[in-house]
Amino acid sequence: MFRILESSVLAGFLYILSMSAYAVEYLAAENQVANFSTVKGMEYMAHLIKDRTNGRVDIKVVPAAKLGSEKDVIGKMKSGEIGFARVNVGALAQFVPEAAVVSMPFLFRNTKHEQKVLEGPIGAELLKEISKGDYIGLAFYESGFRSFYTTKRQIKSIEDMKGLRIRVQESDMMNAFVAALGAIPVPLAYSAVGDALKAGTIDGAENNVPSYVSTKHFETAKFYTLTNHIIAPDIVLVSRKVWETFSPEDQKIIAASAGQSVPYTRKLTEDQEQAGMKTAEAAGVIVSKMDLPLDRQPFLFAVRPLYKTFLATENLRKFEQQIRKTY
Ligand code: GTR
């Protein structure tokens, strides 16, 4: 009896030892705050992965840009210093030109259009293209329309953009976009925007409602104009260096779990969008629409040249065409 017990304890001990030799904790960078939909989505994905790999792959989601700005994080993923991240395609496009396709202004007509594209064959194909180099794209998270918010005035027409200092993501395309509208682009890390608004070094920024509200930017920038200019999805990324250390079986588990976190995250994003709008309005934010289509037309016209510059290859233009033809 004692022998049996002794040998099973020993076996258990050896098992724990062997498990701990293989269980590695990976960090996943997030720049949104703890209860934000994408952070929850990444945590859900991490939970599925840990469970299904019996703890071999243990991912810890680190929110609030504690691992660095989006630009720094993507840079550090090249060497594998950071294994996982959820970033926005706008920021990724600086490193992977294919990511620019879905960050272009006035491309998606609405979130349904975005969802159909990303979750269908075009989305799958685009993930493959994005995954040819230093990064593996596991899944897209839909993130809602981005619009301008400003401290001084409402945007009623393109004229109102003139001379405003608008914060942009650290992206050449976003820089060119805001400049094309007649404003002055100010590239800044996401975490620096709140202080810049308060200090008055910028007059506004642009983002989706959950980001506008969770960052409390609405407390300083009281005009939110539904320009609905970009729906740039977020993307769950793994460093290729780290990806290649996983067995094919674990790679499958990781990819499937990321995919399963998409509908989970979408529901939270939709809820946060609705709740965020209410919070903003209750705090006295003036939410306004532009009078369609007359005031919107000059915006569409101004961004046209950007397509030539940032979708510079036939392959990228092919994606654009396929997206536009999706109904
Ligand atoms: C948010 C996105 C962030 C970051 C931010 C920004 O919508 O979730 O990852 O890209 O926009 O504007 O910097």
C-alpha cells in the first residue's frame, strides 16, 4: 500500500516537474484598459489556450500599454521579446504594408460590411498575407467606426478641419489622411493623447466610441462628430519567432482559440459602444452628424490620392476591389 502511494506521489512529482519544464508564460500586450472589450477578448482566448494545451501555453494579458506603445510593442515582437499582442491595423501597417488595406478611410460602408469581409474568404486571405513575415495574424477583432472629436468646435464640413491640430496614430497613412483634410497631424502614442488634450497641444483626435470614453478623452474634447471615416479592425498577433517554437498541435489550438474569441469580443464591443455613447451624452458631449451627403463628399474626394500611395501594389488594390464589391 505504502509502496503504491509512494510511487504515485513520485509519479505526480515527476509530472509536475516535467510540466513546469514546459509551461512557459507568454506576455500579450494590450494598450486598452483592463475592462475594455479587446482585453477581455484576449483574456478569454488565453483561457481557452491554457485549458486546451494543459497549461503548456500560458498567456498573460498585460493591459494599459504597460509593455509599451503600440509601435514599440510591434517592434519588440520581431525579436520575440514580446510574444503576443492585440494591436490596431493602423499601427501595424507601418510594419506590414498589407495591413493598410483594412485601415483605409471610407472603405467599409458599415460594421456589417466589415464583419462580412473579415470573417469571410477575404479576411482569411488577408490574414495569410499579413502572416508572411515577422508576425502571424491570428484573428481580426471588429472595432467600430472612428470619428473626430475636438475641444474647440464641431466639424460641420471639411472647412472646419482647417488648421486643427489632430492627434494621429504613429502611421504614415493616418498622417497623410489628416493632412489631406486640411488639418495638422500630430503623431502620438495612444497613452499620451489625454494629457495632450488637457494641455491644449492638440485640438482633437479620432477614435471609436469605446476608446473615446474609456480613455476619458470625452471629458476634455466635448465635440464628437460622426464623420465615421474609418473602420480599422484590431488584430491578434503572435511573433513568428515565438510561433515557431510551438508544436503544430499547439499552433492549431492557438489559432482556433483566437478565432473563437472573435464573436465573444464583438458582443462586448457592441455593448461598450452603446454604453459609451450614453456616458458621453450624459456628460454633456455634443454628438453630431454631418449633413449627408453634401458635407461628406469633400472628405471622400480628399482621401482618393491616399489609395494610390498606400495601396501601391496590384495585390493590395485587388483586396480593395474585392472589399468594395462585397455586399
Ligand atoms: C484604438 C485601438 C488601439 C489604438 C488606438 C489609437 O481604437 O484599439 O489599439 O490603436 O485606437 O488610436 O492609438
